[in-house]
Amino acid sequence: MPESLLLGVDIGGTKVAAGLVTPAGEIIYKTRVPMKADDSAEMGLAAVAAAIATTRNDNPSAQISGIGVISPGPLDPRTGVILNPPNLPCWRNFGLASALEAACGFPVRVDNDANAAALAEALWGAGIGFRALFYATLGTGVGTGVVFDRHLYYGRTGAGPEGGHMTIDHRAPSNCGCGKPGCVEGLISGNAIGARARAKIKSDPGRAARLLQLAGGDPAKVTGEIVGQAWRHGDPLATEVLRETAGLMTVWLGNIVDLLEPDAIVIGGGVGELMSQWFDYIREHLPRWSIIQCCHETPLLLARYKADAGIAGAAALCLS
């Protein structure tokens, strides 16, 4: 057992996952307990404390140097206060970091999943060796993080960066809870991919045989995951949907390059893993959407951490 370990805690609407991570970023232990997000603040805190206690009880010889926690936002990473997260109604203006420090006796850092995962990739993952890193996790939603010299960038108040809600097509409808028309999340998230496929099936069902087969014949059941499966089987409509998604990603990342000119771009999340198959397409078309002539030289990389990005990212917060 390493002498000093980091304890990472990943809070979701239905579970709390926790794990021990070495200073080199290796996850050596994982556990999870249920989370009652619609109960009292105290019950929510008890679930997090239980995950931490289980981790410590199962590893009595572990020397823990700090605890990092990721939680659905909005939250204030500088104070560790959970503000008003829709997926965690038990917490409103709740000082999670201070409450856990009092309960566990360790320093606690709290942040959102995208920021934390960005830091983990910069310290231990695909972003090792790059000074300026732009990270995006693509899944049900789109979250982003920016790391400069192994430090997270938060903006003036700590609310940034929200790169997943940049508008890239102001004529598109608002398909995201943020309310902004044509924002990135409303166009390239897993939910957006599924919605675009369903709209195409409605207008031309003859091109979607494999999609419909995977959805049990019900167009309403077509999801972004099913689109990915159908594409791997050569479905032409699914291919069209993902090509459009890659095109939208190219527009977005061209703007990111023009704004930040990062040393590398790292993409994570389930949809990110699917769209990594289109990285060559994005690289080829990126010069059309970036004024920086050497934009094609920016590495576009798949994240190291996948399902365990939450635990790894939370642990990385202890080193920030």
C-alpha cells in the first residue's frame, strides 16, 4: 500500500462512488453507496460520509492526505458550497467542504466533474506534458475545463468555464436547459444526437433500417447510444447524423483554438469516445473554422479516464 493516497468521491443523483488513488493517478480501490438526493441535507451528507468511511474501513493501513469531491453544480469551487443543483435537491447553499472536513478530519476540495476530470487528464492522463489544456466531456451533456500549468482556470467568480454552452448556431432552437439557442450541448450531446436521428427517421424512415431494428421498431426509442451502434453496422442515416455531429464539433473546436490556442484538446465521456472515431475528420476540416493557420497541429486526444473519471478527477483536486 503506498504511503500517501488521495481519496476521490464522485457524487451523483443515485449513488456516491469513492476510491483511493495514488499520487501517480492509479486507482487502487473503489466502492459505492446509494445516494438519497431528494432527502434532507443531513441524509445526503451521511451518504457521502458513508462512502468515505467504507473506503477507510476497507483500507485501514492507508494513509490519506486529502479528500476531493465532485458534485453536480452549480457550486462554488472556491468555498466548497453547493448552490442549487437540480439533480441534488437535498442541497441548497450547502457548505459541503466544511461539513465533510468537520466530519472526517481531512482537508476537502469540491468541484464539478468537468473541471476535476480536466485536472486528472492534465496531471496523469492524455494531457501529461502539455502546458495549456482544453478538456471536454461529452455525454448526456457537455462539460468543459481549462488547465494552465497544472492549475484549473475558473474565471472571475469561479463559475467558468462553460464551454459546453457556447452558441455555435444562433439560428438553431434552444435544445438545452440553459436556454441559449444553438449551444454546443444542445447540438452535440448524446441527447442531441438522438433527437437529430429521430427527426431524420420521421422524414425518411427508409434509410434507417438498422437504427429502427436496434430500437425495437420504435423511432421514439432511438438514443445517441443506438445511433453509435447503428453507425458501427453501416447504417447510412446514423452515419449522416454522426458526420453532422463531427462537423458541429469542428466549428466549436475551431472557436476554442482561436480563443485559447491550447497545447492540446482532450475529449472524454461516452459520446466523446464515440466521436473519437471522427477525430481525423475534425482535424481535416478544422482549418476552415480557425483563423490560426497551424490549428491542425493541435493534438486532439481521447481521455485516459473513462468510467472512473469521477474518482480520478476528485482525487486530482487534492493536488490543485
